[in-house]
Amino acid sequence: MLGAMHDEAMRQREQIRRRPPSRPRGMDAPDSGSGIESAEEEIAGAVLSAAFGLLGRAIGKRVRRGLDEQVYPALDARWQQQRQEQLAIAARYPDLCGCLRDQVVFLAGGSRTVPLAEVTNQITMAQAEAIVSRLGGQ
């Protein structure tokens, strides 16, 4: 019996020796038997990743350039125009005041008020004239 067990162990040892060496996990592609295809896939993946990175940067630069050349100057011009209009309103109606605590607009020395909610955020000269006339001024 001992001899039979020894023979069986020797047979298993020879089978293990004859097997090709196993590859580490991840080396073989799921459908292929060689590591060459998986290396090609890894290279292709790296190339695509780099290409998408370059594409993303190019798109980002183009968007940034569009913002810098068109959007920001337009916003700046609009802001400057609104600021000039606010300065003109303040020069024309120096007695027009607002109280943030009470949320009203009024004329200095007057007794009437207009709720701040009725005044838009960016007031125009026409709106200022309407408010002043409603408050009983000029």
C-alpha cells in the first residue's frame, strides 16, 4: 500500500512538472490565450486615455478663450453701463434714499415710501423717475 501511494505521488509530481508555468492574474485577456493581446489592449487603452486627455485640454482651452474674448468683455461692458446709470440716477436724484432695515425707498424729508420689493435689482433712469414721481418729488 505504501508503494502504491508513493507511485501516485510521483505521478502527480510529474504532471505538475509538465504543466506550463501559470501567468499572473490580469496578464491574459479574457478571450485570448496570450499575453500579447492584453499588452496591445493596455497600450491602446493608454493611447486612448492620453488622446482624451489632450482633447479635453484642447476643448477647455477653447472654452476659456471664448470666455476671455467674448463673454467676460460683454459682462464687463454691461456692468460698466449699469454703474454709469446708477451714478446718473444718484446725481439727478440725490435725495432718493433706501432703508434696508425697513425695506423701503423714500425721498429725504418726505413722508411717503415705496416697498423695496417693487424696485428691481438693477434700476434704470426711467424706473427711478417713476419712483420719484410716486413719492411726490419733482
